[in-house]
Amino acid sequence: MELSNKKALVVGFGRTGFETARFLKDHGASVTISELADNNDLGERARQLQDMGVHMEFGDHVLETFTRADLIIVSPGVPHTIPPIRAAKKKGIPLLGEIELASCFITEPIIAVTGTNGKTTTTELIGAMMKQSGKKVFVGGNIGTPLVSYLTRQDKVDCLVVEVSSFQLDTVASFKPSISVLLNISDDHLDRYPDFAAYARAKARLLKYQTAGDTAVLNGDDPWIRKLSAPCKIRKLFFSGRRKMEPGADIGPDTIVCHGPFSYGQIHTQTDDPPVPGHENQAEISLKRVPLKCRHEIENISAASLAVLAFGGNVNAVQRAIDGFKGLPHRMERVATQHGIPFYNDSKATNVDAVLRAIACLDAPIHLIMGGRDKGGRFDLLKTAVQQKVKSLILLGEAAKKIDAALGGCTRTRIVATMQEAVAAARDTVSAGDVVLLSPACASFDMYKDYKERGEAFRKAVCEGMPS
């Protein structure tokens, strides 16, 4: 892709927009950034780019800026339905995302991960497994570090492990990972997509440009993934729902058995682990040290293991990474225990399916804190789980009344105004053997900057109420 002297417009000025603008400028493009927020809110990064000669337009999206561009790079959070983007598309101006732009300049193999739930955990696990296998790895994408930032690094890696969202996949035109991982597809972002089928097709774009030499690690239990991957002429490994004669993994109570063919021992760790004797096409991975054996977490481990083994990773290194993995903040994170009552922070659960998975993890009666900004989720799908396992439901945020309408009759329910009130309400009703769970099923943007800030607010409310 030739960028020199091109008029490039970057829409949105978060971290991804900043890194993208810097990359484009370094490659000779004439760069403009269009951002709705006021300049005063953006600080040092804006000044850095202005010093580099990047033109900045704040406070509005100017139609003429879009229609005069040679190339538009749009941030994932910007809807493609806004009038300036629609006008640019009508003129035939190329619309790319940062993932597509970066991949055009990356020659190293990419392992890319998507799915409604579990993307971040699986991406981090793959990165840890590859590092244990003695490989230099870049871990980034939707997980926090923009893919384009890899191109500004001096040190190169053996493999890039990239989390990719549906919004990012909407703007790919050639993105071709060596190994793709498609974890699951369930209701989410229906405030952005016209229907579930459109959202599912966006997720399946991860496979679109792969060819016969590439590999897809797939959830065989997911009917949408089965349907959308069926036409793809690529090597397929199923981490769950493997049918007879299909390569992939079988999940048991304490083990995962991976069926190849694989190339064990091609990548040795720094301790020079030998290949597993007599197991060229099969490997057994222990789950004994996994602290919370939720089905979805085991599926994430299974998917990560297959991806790394398919790449040529060492099975002993895979096992070490699993044994040492402690989970991620804000994802079924046990933040405290008070009088024998555990408090779990699952703030990253921003859709209904994630809450179903969280409830399934816990055997004790649950005091469930939900709510936030609705993304078009069907809260009624939680009815059976709430009736069976939720002792009390505490609701907050913009979606509180909608959730109450769907679930309020299933258990004792209370609507509160703040996280502190939510935690206090849970404490008022707990008894021995119960658990408290924050699992919102909603976005956080009505009250917080992001799910991390919401999770920290929960942690703070829990800890402030602890006896000194």
C-alpha cells in the first residue's frame, strides 16, 4: 500500500487514532484527524501530532474533509452510518480500519482471536504459551495495544497475537491471519448491527481471506460458527464439539486431549523441552491447577492450546502457561471475601451470554449486580438461570428498568443509584454460603469511562465496607 503524498483522514483520536496518525505521517501521508471531542480534552498527544504537522479538526466531523480524502481510517467505535462516512463511501473513498492498515505492512505470522466472549483471556493465554515456547511475541489489537504500533518498534517478533473485535472486522479488506480463533457468537452490539445475523457475519470475516495453508480454531458447538465456516477451504480444528474424525480437542473434567496432526517439538523452549514421546498426533493437557473450572474458561484454554500447537508450540510450554495463568482483572475476579462471602468482579461481562456463563460458574446462591448502558441485549434469556441460582438482583444504570421488566419477577429485586448502594444492598441480604457477583450484561458508559473503571468502583465499594 502506497501512502506517500496521500491525503489520509483518521476518524477518532483515542490511542489507536494517535498511533495510526503517527504511522501514516512517518510514511509520507498528509494526515488529518477528525474528532468530536474538544481539543482541551486531548492534551499532550494532540500537541505531539500537531508538532509533526498533523492537521487536527476537533468538535465536529466536517463533511468536506471526508469527501476530499484519498483514504479514511476509522476507529472501531465510530459508526459507519454517520453522514460524512456515508458521503465518502458514496464517492468510493477507501474506508479502512487500523487492523487492515497495519496488516498490509506486517510480514510476520499473525494469530487472530475473536468471539463475543473470551477474546482477551484467550489472546493473553496464547501469548503466554508462545513465550513459554521460546518465541518472541507481540500481543495487542483490541486488547489495548494497537496493532499499528508494532510497526514503529525496532525489535521484531516471531509471531503476533491479536485480539480483534467485530467493529474492527467490519473494515478488513485483506486481513489474513495464519491462524484464526473464533470462540463463540451470541447476542451483542445489537445497538450497532441491524440484527444478529449481521453481527455473526461480521465475526466470521476473520476467516474471509484465509486460504488453504491457513488454520482456523473453531467452536464446533456453535451452530453459527459451523454454518459460517463451512464454505471456508482452510484447515479446521475444533476446540469444542469435535465430531468423529475431526481434528481438535476433547474436554474432560480434568484434562483436554488435543488431536492433531501437530508438529510437537518444532519450537523448543529455553529449557530445551523434548517433544512428547509417541504423541505426534495427540497431547493431553492437565486442568488440575486451573482455579475456577468454568466451562467457558476451559474452552478458552482449549482454543488457545490448539492454536499454539498448530503453530508448532511445545506442549510442555503450553502446560506451564496454563498452570501459571491467574486469570484477568474484571473477569470472574475474586476481589475479597468477607465473613466467608466471596465477592466476584465480572465487570467485563457486557452482554447477556457473558452473565449466563458467570452464573454457571458458581454453585452457591448469588446476589447479582447488573445494569449499565443497554446494547440491545435480550435480558429475558437470563430468566431460567436467575430463577434457579440468583437469590437477589440489584440493578443500576440506564438499563435498570428494562432489566427489572424482564427479570424482576424472578427473584427479590432492588434498583439502586450507585455502585456503593449496590454493594451495600447485597451485603444487607447475604447469608452464609452465598456469593456476590458483579456481572452487568451492559456497557459501562452511562456511569463510567469503561468496564475497568466500573470494576474498580466495585472493588473500592467492597473493600471500603470491609471491617478494618
